[in-house]
Amino acid sequence: MVSRVRRVKIGIDITHLDDFEQFDEASVDLVFTRAEWADVDGDPNHLARKAGRFAAKEAVLKVLGCGLGDISLVDIEILSAENGEPRVRLSGRALEWFQTLSLDQLELSISHHREYAVAVAVATPK
Ligand SMILES: CC(C)(COP(=O)(O)OP(=O)(O)OC[C@H]1O[C@@H](n2cnc3c(N)ncnc32)[C@H](O)[C@@H]1OP(=O)(O)O)[C@@H](O)C(=O)NCCC(=O)NCCS
């Protein structure tokens, strides 16, 4: 039984850029929304940016205490604000879960260096 969370929740994930080298069309639609893909594909740094967004989605899953079978990754959308800061928008089951846990703010930080990207997600309770 899921009950409200009364503490700050943290999630972290690390990904290897190579995993995004041969990302086929079918996989794209399972992982990224059209807006996310448009945000990073074509960027000279696109592999790092895709890997960073994937890490961020998995970090959010850790915050929610869910696995990939429970929530679709496209229900965790990560887009860049004008200043480059990553912003996350939940929908579908991810949003329902977030609300069931009574979480409030959800913030992300992403970093990439050479062959790895990492992300941290933090959520505060209501
Ligand atoms: C934030 C910053 C220092 C990171 O640079 P870096 O160490 O070279 O790069 P990292 O790999 O560690 O981090 C890159 C990620 O930082 C995040 N990021 C970028 N700008 C950010 C900002 N303003 N705030 C928070 N995170 C930011 C992004 O998620 C980016 O990855 P993405 O492009 O794939 O989404 C750099 O992007 C920067 O200087 N941005 C401008 C900051 C700014 O707003 N300056 C004006 C007021 S002081």
C-alpha cells in the first residue's frame, strides 16, 4: 500500500553515452517525447544530452520508488528552460504516483563528462 511521503526523496542515475549511439526509431518513442527529441537531436552534444535525459528519467523513477514496468518513461518529460536548466513535467501514471505520495516540488540536475552522464532528482513532501 502506497502512503504519503514525509521526507525529501532523492534519486540518482548514471548512463553511458554509447547506449544512445544506435538508438532506433521504435526505442525513441518508448523513451522520449517528440518535444524532448526535438530539443536535443541534431545538437553537436546530442549523445550526452540524450544520455543525461535518460539518467534524469531513471533518477525520477527512484524518487517515485517505481520501476520501468510501472511507469512509462515518456510520462517523465525533461525539457530545457531558457537558461539551460532542466525542467521536468510529469503526466499519466508518473503524475498520479507523485500525487499519491503527496510530493510537492520536483527538481533535477544533469551533468555529462566524456562517456558518462549523471542526473539527480529531488522531491520535497507537501
Ligand atoms: C550550468 C553550467 C555551469 C554547466 O556547465 P558544464 O559543467 O560545462 O556542463 P555539465 O555537463 O556539468 O552540465 C550540463 C547540464 O547542466 C544543466 N544546466 C545548464 N544550464 C543550467 C542552469 N542555468 N542551471 C542549472 N542547470 C543547468 C543542463 O541540464 C545541462 O545538460 P543538458 O544541456 O543536456 O540539459 C553551464 O551550462 C552554464 O554556465 N550555464 C549558464 C548559467 C547561467 O544561467 N548563467 C547566468 C547567470 S549566473
